[in-house]
Amino acid sequence: MAQQRTLGTAGPAVGPIGLGCMGMNWVYTSQLQSAEESIGAIRHAVDHGITLLDTADLYGPFTNEELLGEALRGGLRERVVLATKGGLKAGPESRLGSVQVAADGRPEHLRAAVEGSLRRLGTDRIDLYYLHRVDPRVPLAESWGALAELQQAGKIVQLGLSEVSAAQLEEAHAIAPVGAVQSELSVWSRDPLAEVLPWCVAHGAAFVPFSPLGRGFLAGRFDGENAPDQDDFRARLPRFQEEARAQNLRIADGIREIATRHGATPAQVALAWTLAQGEHVVPIPGSTRRIHIEQNAAAAEVQLSNADLAALDSLPAPVGTRY
Ligand SMILES: NC(=O)c1ccc[n+]([C@@H]2O[C@H](COP(=O)([O-])OP(=O)(O)OC[C@H]3O[C@@H](n4cnc5c(N)ncnc54)[C@H](OP(=O)(O)O)[C@@H]3O)[C@@H](O)[C@H]2O)c1
């Protein structure tokens, strides 16, 4: 992966495609594999120029950070940009694929969460720390102010937020600079294009699309026949219900058609579409398989024409909400 992108104007250079580690041991039960295989996959990603690695204390909970920490032992830590998140907790009823979450943005929780993440990741600093969700019961200024103090103390390099509005970004940025915003963005989830992406350009922040492959659907992993396993988190999402899947195939088929013309995979086209939304965009596709990781790393080489982009932009709206 020759080209690099900058993670916000004040941030480090990273490969244009990152790696989301969530599905390696959390929520996506259809693709679970051993810890050894996941560790191998993470190292394989770094060998292929993928440097932005994404996790959260929620995932597992906690075991996803441990997995990543283990993968980075032995010198790899200094070759990557390590991103994690805090401020969302798994409820007591959560199981692997069936997750209950609650926001906790209290400063005391965030201070303890950062210490826990540092320990599990085996590092003395987190390169990018996101507030996973704004806690409606805690003023954003309090949560963000606590994170800004941890940044001043050198425990966090850049600060970010996930799934926020432009108004919330303004509020946070007035207290301490927003380095990155992570929200869902893909061919079938475009809400951030209206205000949040332009806000990021105007304020020198990176935009990090999560679920850029539509949780696998846009990569052609599911169709009318192939559903996620019963206990997979996706089995409960509206867009993955049988009837919705059948209708949403029009979107996956449209992506596949363009991919075929480029001699590329549908996942590569879906990722190239996110990259085309701006130089400040660095998607983090989730993958457990080396072959997919290699293909995704090469997505930045797929050059979509204006006609391709127009065709992708005019695909039908999805049937079903995101959650
Ligand atoms: N901030 C938030 O609230 C939030 C929410 C959700 C996710 N995230 C982050 O975003 C990351 C990515 O999102 P995601 O994992 O939900 O969804 P995603 O990246 O849209 O899709 C992941 C799915 O796509 C499949 N896939 C990946 N590359 C492929 C390829 N080249 N060909 C075919 N299939 C491919 C994966 O299966 P294989 O394993 O078989 O490759 C997996 O099933 C997560 O890991 C997490 O770090 C953040």
C-alpha cells in the first residue's frame, strides 16, 4: 500500500485503509476464529501497510484490546497507530452476539477506562482515543474535559468522538481539538456526508468510516439465501432481515457490477467509494481473514471514475434502518 493519508492535519501518516478488530472476538459470531488466527491476521495487516488499528474496551468486553495488545508485542507497537474507545459499557445480560450497551461518560469512568485500555494494550500512550458515545446524562463538556486532561498528561495523543452531530463537534472542539470522528459511512449509510464530513474538513479532523462494508453485506457476503448465523449480532439488524436482504441485493449487485469492470472485488469498490469522499477519510474495514485483509489493503489502488461514483451514488436507498 504505497499511498498514505494523514490522520487529521495534526495527526500521523497512516495507510489509507485501516483495520477494525471488533469482529475478531465480539458480535459477529458467523466468523469467529482462534486468538492465534486473529493475532496472525493483525500482524499480516501491518505487513501489508495497514497501520490504523481500531478496537474499544466495549469489544469482548475488554478481550479485543487484550488480543490487539498481544498481537503488537515484540516491536509492532511502534509501527502502528493504535485507536481505542471508551464510554460505552456492556450490560450484564450481554452475550457474544447479543449485546446490551449503556453509555457512561462520567469523568471518573473515563479516567479508569483509559488506564484499563493502556494496560490491556500494553502501551504507555493511546494514539487516538474516542468517546464511543456521548452520554445523554453527562454534559459533553465534562466527558471531553476529562479526556483533554488525560491528553495533557500524555496518556492520549489525539482525541476523537463516535456518532456525533456537527453541533456536538463544535462544543467539544471549543474545549480541546477534535482529531478524528468515527461514524458509520458506506454506500448504504451516508448520513455523515451532509454535515459531519464537511465539519471534519473545515477543522482539520480525520473522518474514520466504521462498517464501510455494510457489516459484510456490501462485500457480497450475504444475499437472499445466505443469512448471518442466528446468534450473530447482524441477525437482529433491520437491513439483514430476510425480506430486506432480498431487496438490498440491488445495492450489493450494483457494487459487484462496477467491481467486475475494474477486475476488483466488491469490498474494494465499497472501500474506494469511502476514500473518494475526501483525502481526510480513512476507513477501518473489519476482517478476520488474511486474504480479505490483503484485498482491502489494495483497495486504494482502485480508481473509480466519476461515472462509477455517480452510479454508486444513485444506487437505491437500503431497506431497513442501521440498528
Ligand atoms: N464506533 C462504533 O460505534 C463502531 C460500530 C461498529 C464498528 N466499529 C468499528 O468498525 C470496524 C469495521 O466495521 P464492521 O466490522 O462492523 O463492518 P465492515 O467492516 O463493514 O464489515 C465486516 C464484514 O465484512 C467482511 N469482509 C471484510 N473484508 C472483506 C472482503 N475483502 N471480502 C468479503 N468480505 C469481507 C468481514 O468478514 P471476514 O472476517 O470474513 O473478512 C465481516 O463480515 C469494526 O471492526 C470496529 O472496529 C465501530
